[in-house]
Amino acid sequence: ILKQYGSDAIQVQEETPTPPAIKQNYVPPKSEAEKLSERSAIVNQQIVNSGLGTQKAQVVTAINLSCSMALSLKSGKVQEVLEKVLPMAMKFDDDGQIDVFLFHDEVFNHKTPFTLKNKQNFILNEILFKYHLGEAFYAPVIKKITTKYANAGKGADPAYILFITDGFCDDSPQTEAAIKEASSKGVFWQIIGIGDNKAGIEFLNKLDKMSGRTVDNVNYFHIDDLKKINDQELYKRFLDEFSRWTKEARQQGVI
């Protein structure tokens, strides 16, 4: 009022907003390109450390679409695993693509591979609401992949299969037989266990350690939370056993 009516009894100063203080040691979030570049560098180093050298591989994923996997699919956990393995596919596979198989009581070879271009929200855009959930049968998808990659290691690069599941299945005897049969083929099975199904975890451990195979063609480890595993350790787990498999598979004439 005083200002409007010309009084000089007080001076009114316009208030200017104070910019928010920047926290000390603030680190801006990394872009997707920066994350991919860092992970690619770690993959390259772990390949050197594991002795894989210039080894190539056809990278495939098999994703369990049983009802017990619903939370892991919707929460982004499966999506995160795929994003972590993409730098390996870009290094191993000349086309930089991951062939996608989906399974429950049926098997689907998804028409669209997982790539750098479509990786964002792949599970949401390509899988959820387009496939129904069912029961868990492992043997059919193992046989289907083994058949598709029958020439892996003989005239084509070996196949590296990222098998994502919570461990429970309805055909455990048939699954064991299918893995044993596939052990004479150029196909390596990297099983990623998610969830807290104790019986499932025991079965996946059994697949990793069972006898009666031409070569040990399975590696299994369980992930409670990817945020608890740094990328160096994760890629070491992905690559060390694969390196051992390639050496043994060559010795046995599998590849």
C-alpha cells in the first residue's frame, strides 16, 4: 500500500527466488549410453581374464512364463537381467541380438529378438499382456532350442543360453534327461535363478552338478537382488564357467 501511494516511509525490495542448493558430492545419474559403455568395458576385461579370447557365441534367452514368475516379470527383475546380458551379446554375437524363447506348458520362439534398439521396456512392450502365464515345463524348451541350434559349435558358433527361471518345474525327470542329451551339443546353459522357491533352487543346483553328461554344460547361480552384485562379479559369473565349458567341449569334440 505504501509503495502504491508513493510513500517513502519504507523501501520495498522485490524478492528473487533462491536457487536450490546443490548437495555436496552430488553425482548426476548416468545415461543409458554411459551404463552400456561401462558394462561393455567390464565384459571385455572379464573375457580377457577368463581366457575366452576371440570366442564368439550365438546368444539366446529362455524366459519362464509360469504363474510363479508373474511378480519377477512385472517388477522389472527379468528386464534388468536382459539389460545386463546385452553387452555380452554385442561382444559375442556379430548381429548383437538375443534370440528370445518363452515357455510355460507351451514354447514360443518370439518373433522379435532383444536388441540395443528395442531394449527399453522390452518385457512390458513385447511379453506382458501378449502371452498368458501357465505351468512350468523345462524339457520342451530345452529340446526346441537344442534342435534350432543343432549346428552350434560345428559350422556355427556355439550357443550361449541364458535361462531365466524361479526353479520350479512340472517335468523334472524329463528336464534332467533333456540336459544330459544336450550335453553332446554345442549349447551351454547359463541358468539364472530368481525368486525364493527353495525346492526350485535345489532342483537348479542339481542340474548344475548332475553326472551322466558328455561335458558339464550347465552353470547356475541365484540372484536375490542385482543391486547387491557389482557388474565385475556378475560378468565373472557369466563368463568363467562358459570359458571352462568351451575348453572341455573342444577336448571332447563337442565343438
